[in-house]
Amino acid sequence: MNPVANSLEVRWEMKEKVVRVVREYIQMKPSRITLLLYWEIKKSDIELQLRDRMVTITLPGIISFTSFAHGVIEVYEEVYGKLNIIPLSFREEIYRNDRVSLHLYPTGGAGRFDIFISYY
């Protein structure tokens, strides 16, 4: 099997897992969506900060930061429309339009990727 094709397929599958989770909760308008990686046990948690509670979804495998970000952005663009990119630093970006803003803040060494969300 082609290792490059296999790697792309795995990333697509992980992104689709993120898309399913975010689609399920987007109507509750989470204020933060966080990816937490547990390298030693090969699992990933997606935490969604809702108004009244925190929801944690545990998924097998390690979700790449790219798959996570692309999955979240895809769902938000489906619901809120095209988002414009505002680069802040080497790793930090804001995706926004007149309805919503996603502030992407990855912390690679800590295995954490926070996306802070504001609604207008």
C-alpha cells in the first residue's frame, strides 16, 4: 500500500470524526473547542465548552492539529458562511466574518489546540 495515500486517508478520516462531533454541538454555540492529545495511550479528547457545561468526546487515535482545525472550520463555514483569515503570529490565526470569530491557538508541545469562539 502507498504510505502517502494511507496517511492522507487517515487524516481525512480523523477530520471527518471532528466534523461529526462539531456538527452535533454547533447549535449550542460552544465558546471553546479544545483538542487534547494523549500520545502514550493513543487517544484524543475533544472538549466543548457550552454555556452550562463542558462536554468531552474521547476518540481513539491521535488527531492531527491540521485535521482538527480543518474539521472545525469546515463546519463553521457550513453554518455561518465563508470565514476570512487574519494571521496573528507564526501559529496563531483568527477566522472570522460578521457572524462568528474563531481564534485558533495551538500549543503543540503540550498536545493541546484551543479554538476560542465569539458570536456576533
